[in-house]
Amino acid sequence: MLKITETITIYFLMLAMTLMPTLTPISAYAEDENSLRKIAVLPVEDGKLDAESGELAQAMQYLLSGSANLQVLSGKDLLEPLKYQVEKKKQKLNVFEDRLISAKQYYLKANFKEAHQLSEELIRDLEKNGDPSKTGSLLAEAYLTKALCDWAFRKKEDVKGSFLKLLSIHPTYQIDSALFSPALFRLFEESRSVVFTKPTGQIKPDTVPAGAEVILNGVKECVTPCRIITLPVGTYFLEFRLNRYDSIAETVRVEAGKTVEISRRPKWKNEPHVFSDANATVVIKGSDETKQIKEAAALGQRLKLFKVVLVNAEPVLESKGQVFIRIVDVQNQTGQPPLSFNFSIGQKIKDDKMESVTLALLEQIFKDVTDNPARYSDPKGLGNIRLLGKKRKKLTKQPAFWAVVGGVVLTGVLLGIFAGGSGGESQPPETKIKLRIE
């Protein structure tokens, strides 16, 4: 006969195995596979075979438009809705950005000590020398990176401290429960509740004309017209940015229980229209691949695109070239591994080659990067910070792990039942199985 305690233990183990499949996280960003998705196909101009890049981009637009699930836009299609220059003024943030990327890369390689040190140094420098109106987003990501490192070190209070600092910069920030461990997500929500236990007020930013980016404490919050934004009481830095208009920067005081409506009318810049040429089109310029990805992702966000396809032809020999086609995942702010093929400069590319490239490209377009970031995202892409939690997925979060554990536990249970039912005076040695589920 089985002891009562053993029977109860077996019951709960079997119940846990029954419920385990329901614990598999589902992406919060899942979409209907049959819904129409907007993508843009753009050439890259880097001073090398730019004409060929433009022609190949047009060919890819035509071939991809055959997909029933895609609305394919060209550079010319983007001119009217875009209404801003693709090339932005260079900001002196490159050094800070590079350091943040390095910290992320160390984290992904499980070098937590180095990642923690880099993120701490970056935080100190940004708080001391950075312009809060421009570096708020970098500072918020640096605090999140530090929090992830502290979590790896089991320093719960330090994690919470970093979350509180992040939320002081970006009170509306949220992390995806499907991409971070339940314990870490709960800790973040606890930190949010601490921030929002304080009295709150509201702001409602707007501009005439609409379409301006609203920057709150250096972080892009929304595009006008915006919804009402609830914030803890305090003073915030607010900026409105609209292409070809002068930006407007000011501070706003949020008071308890009050809604501040902020409507501004930016002044038109007196300068030539960059799209006056009838043959003008939107292109991504420059040879730096990371900047290409970042620019394409920003463009996609502004226009609510699903993905952006970049086409770039490069010379290899005097009469030979190589085409690189890179997909940029707009939602996750990352590149995907580029497809490439060779061609003869000045000669038509065979139809069967273009068709095979199109099929491979379509397959990659509909890949969900969050399924396997290490495989489906390009190391040269910056990558949204939320992918860090997904890239280093714990063994205990893998379905295969639970399949093995389930098999071992079930085998043990069945052996225990048979052993208990066989009778006899001899008792097997007591065995304790401990499962730690985070």
C-alpha cells in the first residue's frame, strides 16, 4: 500500500504535468496570418552600384506584390505619407549608443560582470554629461540592462532599484510578460505599483498640424494626436518634433487630479522642399549597416509598417556584383540575416534566380524574430531591449525540457505504484524529488 503522503505527492506531480502545456508563453504580438501587412522595399545608396540597387528594389517590389498577405510599398509610395527627410541630422550620441550595444552583447554572451560594469559606467556618464532631452531613451535602456544583470546575480533589491530609476525616466514603460520570466515580470509590476501609488495627473499633447513626435523625458511617447497620458505628479521635459517644422521644447508640471491639455502650433521652416523632384524617392543612405537598420526601423515605426526590405548591390569584381537583401523587423527594432546572391553587372538577372530569391525572402518576412532571436535576428541590428530576455531563454522555459522531466516523473510514479502494489516487507530507500519552478 502506498502511504497517504506518497499518494498526495503523486497526485500533485501528475496535476502539474497536466497543466504544464498551458504554461507555454504566447507572444503578445501574435497577429492573424491572413491579415494584410504593409512592407516597404527600399534601395540603399552607399555610392556603390546605386543605380543597380534602385533597379533591383523595383524588381523585388513587383515580385513581392504577388503575395496576397502583403501590401508592398515603394520609396515613391512613401513620399506623401512620410513628409520628412529620411536623412536626419547627426547627433552626438554615437559613443553612448555604441557602449550600450556593447553592454547588451556582453549580456547575451552571459558575461554578466562585464555587462553590469559597462551599464553602470554608461549610467553615470549619461546622468553627468548627457542631455536629458536627447539621452532619456538610452538611459532607460541602460537601467534595464543593469537590472537584467542584477537579476542574473540574484540581487533582487538592486533589480527593483534599477526598475524604479527606469520608471522615473519613463513612467509609462512596460515589459512583455511573454518575454521575461514570471518572477522578473512580477518584480517590475511591483515597481510600477510603487511609482503609481503616488498622486497622479494627466497630460494630453496635441499639435496643429498633427503627426508630431512627442518626446517625454527624452523618450518617444506618442505621435499627435495623443491619448491622455497618466503620470505621477512631477515636472517633465516635453518636446514636439515635426519634420520641416521647428521643434518646440518646454517643461510641464503634472498636478494631482488635473489634466493639462497642451496644444502647440510649430513654425514652418523656410527651406527648400527636398522632394520637389518628380523622380524623387525615399532611400536609405550610408554604408554603415547598423545605421541602415536603425534608420529603416525608425522609418517603419513612423509609417506603421510590418517590415522594411533593404536592397543593396555591391561590386565584387570589375564585371561582377553581389546583392544583399536585408529585412528589418520594425516592431523589434532589429535586422534579420541578409540574403545574398551574385550577378553580372550590366546583364539581366535570370527569372528563375529572382523567383527563388523571392520565395526565400517571403519565408523570412513572415518569420517571428521572437521565436528564436539568436537565429532570426542579425547581430548587426540594435535590437529592442525586450529581445534580451528572449535570447537567453532558460532551460526550464524550453518545452523539450519539460517533456524530459515529465517522462522521468511519470516513470518514477508508475514504478512507485507497481512497487507499492507488490506487497512484501522490504521497503525501498526513500527518494525525494525536488522540482524548482521559477
